[in-house]
Amino acid sequence: MKICIWLGTISDIGGVQRLCTLLANELAKENEVTIASFDTPKKLANAVYKLDKRVKFVEFPKNKVASNIFYRIMRRILFKLIRNDKYLEKIDFPKFMRKRLVDFANQGEYDAIIGVHWYHSLWLAMIAPEVKAKTVGWQLSSFDAYFNTPGKYAWRKKVLFEKYISNLDHYVVLNERTKEKIDTNFGIDSSIIYNPRSYTSKEKADMKNKVFLAAGRMVYVKAF
């Protein structure tokens, strides 16, 4: 099976990168796997989480207009000022970007494409009717983190998920609580896949201690 995994970057340090590396390496044992991200081969070579040599890499398509600093600044300003969802969609994901992504997806002749996190899941959902491969969105955080955290993740993009997410063949979430909220809000039947571990514990807790440790960034979305 020929599988392509879409995400922003595979070379940074973070949960998304760790999970995608684990997934790609495991799938590569019996499939032809390609990672598509905005990384460069040089940046990929210095990645903390190492990809299996069997995993291929292609740079995600970039557009000179979308990469222009002036365009990006104006896009951010307009997104904060405009309240009409129809115009927000055109600003956030214009037609020239959609066509470029459709061509990129179909030229690879993949059997399945996985869009990671909210951004690439949404992009993939928007173009899914024109993509020949099976399409899968993979949500790597809670519903509230995605849609109810001001200025973060898919803030103010819930309406786009309501419109497009059902285009995907599958949508994967982390747990039962998230599935309940996603299915209720978007009218889909999502699947649950828990985050895999990248290590094996030597000891198992007896659940008698009352001291817990949580490690993470001190930011709002981590909900400490």
C-alpha cells in the first residue's frame, strides 16, 4: 500500500513529530510510506526523532504568493478583522492553493493520504472530492483545544470543519470524550486511536501512591 502523511514539520521536537515518526516507521515495515512536510532535506537530516530509511520524503508544495511576508501579514490582519465565514475561507485557503494541493496529492498516486493535526486535516478535507486516494484526518488534541482556545489551533475555523470534514473517508481522534464532541458537532462517526508509547516501562504502578507528575509546556492549551 502506498501511503502519504501530510504535516507541517517532522523535524521539530514535540508530540506530533514523535507520533508521526512512530506511525511512519511502523507502517514502512509493510507499506511504501512518504512523509510530506514543509521541511527541507537538510532540516530533516537533523531531526530529533529518526525516520526509518525506508520512509521517503517530499517537500510539501509551497507557493510564492502564500510565502510572501506581505501576503502573510495582510492575511493575519484580515482574519482578525473580518467576521464573514465565506470571506474568511477565501482568505485562509484560496483557490490557487487548493489546485496546487490537488495536483500534489494525485501526482503521487497514493492509496491513502493522512492529514495530521487540524491544519492538514482541514486542507485534505477541502480537496478530498478531487483526490483519488482514500483520505484520513488525524486530530492530535482535544476538541476544546482545537476549537475553543482563542487565537490557537482551529479557533474560528469550526465552521469550516462543519462544512468539509465529512468529505474525509475517516477522521481519527484520541479518546471517547473527543469522539463524542466531534461526532455531535460535525455529524460524523470518527474513529478512536490512542497515542502509542515510544518506550516500555520496566515497572508497573500499583496505583497506591497519591502523587502525580505532569510534564509539559506552561501554556493554556495544556490545561494545567
